[in-house]
Amino acid sequence: MKMTELREKTVGELTGLSQERRRELFDLRFKHYTGQLLDTASLRKTRRDIARIETIIRERELAQSANG
């Protein structure tokens, strides 16, 4: 997921997307531990997506506190 796509979303949408990605990461880890995961790079991609989402949420929190 690209940063430009994420910046267009609202904080509520980003929070929901973060929860969705965390659930996906849990499922990927479970598959990895049981030997069913073929694409191990998807673990890294999902972790990075979560980090991107959380970064944008934090940027918006800081911007709001600076303006408020």
C-alpha cells in the first residue's frame, strides 16, 4: 500500500485498516508456524503496511495537537 493512498483516508478508515492488517498478520504468523505459508515475504509486507498506517495516524495526532 502506498503512502499517497493512505494519506487520502480518514483517521477512522486508517484505524479500521490497521486492525484488519493486524488480523491478517496474525493469520500469516499462524500459517507460517504450521508450515502452510508459501510466501514468507508477505509477513514483512504486512508489518510494513501496519507501520505506514500507524505513522500517518501519529502524524495527524501531532498536527492536531499543535494546531489545537
